Amino acid sequence: MRIQAIRTPVIEIGSDLLEVFRSSYPGNLAERSVVCVTSKVVSLEQRRVEKLSEVVLSEEARALSPLKYSKNFERNPGLAELILRESDRIYKGHFVYLTLKDGTFIPNAGIDLSNVPDGYAVLWPRDPFGWARQFREKLKSAYGLNEVGVLMTDSRCTPLRRGVIGLAVAYSGFEGVDSQVGKKDLFGRELEFTEKAVADCLASAAVLVMGESGESTPFAVVEDAPVTFTDSEVRPGELNIDPRIDLFAGLYDSQIFDAFSKGKKHERAGYAAGPQSAEDRDDR
């Protein structure tokens, strides 16, 4: 497998990512390539950018206390409101607000203040699987391809592990999960549970090459990736697991199962459900 990071000019709000890619990638895109793209530049293309000082604060946002690595809410007054709006569920931690967003745990609902002008915030992309599917069709048309994959990436932390690794936000054109159930191990025993998170593994490899800071390499092209290409439409959430059978299920409170299954918005783990008293707010 070969991965090539693609350097581009600084991507502006509203930039056409297909044109940016075509002007930055040398030569033709090979059949059965996977094009990786960071979620942040997708958000820029979609204009998912907010000027923090112009975000109207709710009373709930005003009561949300800042945490060590959630930035200063006084300096960035709209950040608390955006975290509330963008999260499916919020958990107050020691350093950041750990949030449930589209079935994934991520700090501060994926809102990012880096690599954007001071005073602005970039939100997670809108309809990431739909965007990946449409971008794949554009690549097929532009390069005359039959089989090509698209993988949107971000970074995440893993419990009790240091550093960030790649995360597949969305993908199209290949199978994101490869079940090993029923296959035999070296001693002939059938596997009962093992599944390979193909999209996440590929995202980790791509993010390692693309970098995390000022590299200006928001794209990567993967050739000879060990993936199964398909024209089948990806079901959003197929990488997610029912929290009731998750390996970490013992760490979850009872409310997260309901929040995950019903997609409830703005419930606060550890906070009282429904209207909260002044005492509850002081506990934050």
C-alpha cells in the first residue's frame, strides 16, 4: 500500500475541493485509488464556519463552565453555544467537554479553532456520507474512473492511550467494515466477534502521512489499499456499535444507551435530565 500526501495552497472558505485537488495532484488518478480528505476542509467548502463573537448565547450556554482545554469561553463567547448546538450529548470531563456526535465520542463536538482565523470556529461537516458519495462521483467523472474510494478523516483520542489517531468520519466506494466472523484462526477455531474497522485503519494510516499541524496537506491518495471496492451506498453509522454490546459498556451510564438509540439532543451526562435547578447549575 502506498500513501502520498498532497500539498495544497491554504484552502479558503467556499473553495471547490475538486478543483483544489485537481490542481494540486500531479498526473492522473489511478483506478482503485482511495482519496482521503480531512473533514476540516470539507467544512470550509460547506461554509461551516462561525464567527464566535456573533453567535447568540442561550442561558444554558452562559451557565456552561469552561474547562482546561475547552478554550476560554470569555475570550470565545460563542464556543459554549456551538458545543451545545452541535452535540447529541455532553459529558463534562476534567479537561474538555466529551461529546457524542453522530455516534462517536469526540471533544467539543468536533469544533476546531486551529488553522482558521482568530475568533472563528470550524464545525464538523454537514451530511458527511452524502458529501463523500458526491465527491466520489465527481472524481469518477473528472478522471474517467470505474472504481475509486473517498475517505473523510479526522483525529481522535483513544481511552488510556497517548496521542491522536485517525478516524473515518465518512467514506464511499469501499466496504468500511470487514467481518472475520466464521473465519478460522491458526488452530482451526472459528472467530465469533472479530471485525476489521477498515475505514478507521485506513484513516489512521492517512492521517499519519497528512500530519496534524501546518503541513498544508489536506488530501492523501492511497494506492493498492487492501479494501473491497463497491458501488453500494454506505449506510451512515455502520461503523458504530450498539453501546449495550460495546467493550466499554461497563463505563457508560444508563442514559447514554437511550441517547444513542434515539438520537436525543442536548442531554447532559451527569446533569439532571430536563429543566435544571440553580443548584444543579452551580455543580457544573
